[in-house]
Amino acid sequence: MNKKHVAVLMGGWSSEREVSLSSGQGVVQALMDLGYDVKPIDVKEDLPLLIQQLTQPQRPDVVFNALHGVGGEDGVIQGVLEMLRIPYTHSGVTASALAMNKILSRQLFERHSIPVPVWQVIPLAQLKKHHPMDFPYVIKPISEGSSRGVSLIFSQKDYEQALHEWNFGNHVLIEQYIPGREIHIAVVDDKAVGAIEIKPLSGFYDYRAKYTPGHADHLMPAPLTPEEHQKVLEMAEKAHKLLGCRGISRADFRYDDISSCPTFYLLEVNTQPGMTPLSLVPEITSYYGLSYNQLVEKLVESASCHALTIP
């Protein structure tokens, strides 16, 4: 049987463009190894051009969405593909938009009893006037990925530097800093596969630590008790299903195991997990017997057009 014709969307115009190109290159190689007919597309902020690339000289059977960040995992590109009626990988419009917006997703998690850090959204002008909560706290963009724009505020110096570097809009997500451990869960086809713990060698798990070899230790599987492991997997699965995700997702937690009441706090769900050499979902699935190429093939073969609603 002839293999499908797959267009791989990569690049884009977000702050995560370079990460997306790395993910896309890995996916293209995997698809070629698997015998698919592959068309890489470096996506620009040009809708007529993209439609031309997706329809001429022939329409692909499937689009593999390897885009990250704004435009790629927030429902925008998903809406285009729905309009073109081209099956695509990963989550649909609704789940992508909800997960990318940290305000809406956290409201949903709180409503369904999934712990999240204490948080608030304030105007940037207000943040410039005074500290919104006691040290330490965290400031984040409302809709970015790969830890872009994230700053840990432990001191006045941290605060001043974060304000100087801020370039992510006029509103800021403020959250309580959660001490403890960095735990990430891979969910594949609505089932949590496993947990990995990340230990940055300095600072926190920021953009550099995520994509530069040697800047963080990966503990796979995460050194959790069976009870802890089961609990955090159940939380990740629940969040994935609440958002209406499809294909794969990655749930990012902080585990405060220092306090008298150890608690997993969900920070966010990523509907377009990276597929780079250092990305966590392929590392987790590979540990449990699903190779990178097999994961790519599973996503392609389960691709569809769909309009998901929240349960």
C-alpha cells in the first residue's frame, strides 16, 4: 500500500521559530525513513502563500503540525486546516486555543479541582509600580511557550531585569513560586505514558536549559513513589481530556514535596510538545518502547479534521 503524502509545517513566526524548525527537521527525517512522501513547508505569516503550498500542485493526505508558539499551537493554523479540510496531527482548534491561554486553562483546571499555583493577571503598568505579591514569585506571558518571557523574582534585581526584558504585551501573569521539583508527563492517545524529572544545572528550566545539551539533567523515569507516580499521571490525563486534546500533549508540574502537605501543581498543558533531540515527550515514550519514528507514525495515522467540544 502506498504511503501517505504528508506536509510538515514548521518554522512559523513566533518566538519559538528555531525550536519548531528543529522539531520539523526531525519529523521530516522520520517520515522519510518510514517511506512517506514528505513535503516540508517553512511557514511564513502569509496565508495566501500557505494555502498555495498546501493545495498546489497537490493537496497532502495529512499535515504534520510541527509549529510551536503563537500561530502554530493556539488554534490559528488548526482553523486554516479545518477550512481546507486537510487532516492534521495534534489537537484541534478549541483545545489548542484553551491550552495556549494560561488564564482560560487555569480557570478550567481550578473548576475541576486540579491544583494550580496562586495566580493573578495584572496590567504591565501596575507591575511597574509595585510588587504584586511577596518574594518569590514568577512572571509569565499569557500565551507563550518554551519558557519565553518567564522570570523568577527572588529579589529587586530580578524584578528590574525582568521588567527591562519584558516584550510580551500589556498584561502579565503573576504566580506564586512553587518550591520543589520539575515533573513532566507525556500523554499519548488520552493515556498518560510516564513521568520525567528535570533538574537544571543552574537557574530554572528556561529556554536555554530546554534546548542546549548539558544544561539540565533528565531523570527518566522520575524518582517518584508508585503512589506519587500514579497520582500525577492521573492529573495529566484529566487535564488532557478536560481541554479536549488529541494525539499527544505534555503536562508540566511543580511538585512541592517539601511542605507538610506534598502537592503537584499543574503549570500548563502543551498541545504541541517539541520533537527536538532534547524534547521530553519522545524521551518518555522511547523509554516505554515507542520510538521517535513510531511516535511520528502514530500521529500521522491518527490525524483528522475535527471540531472538539469541552465535556
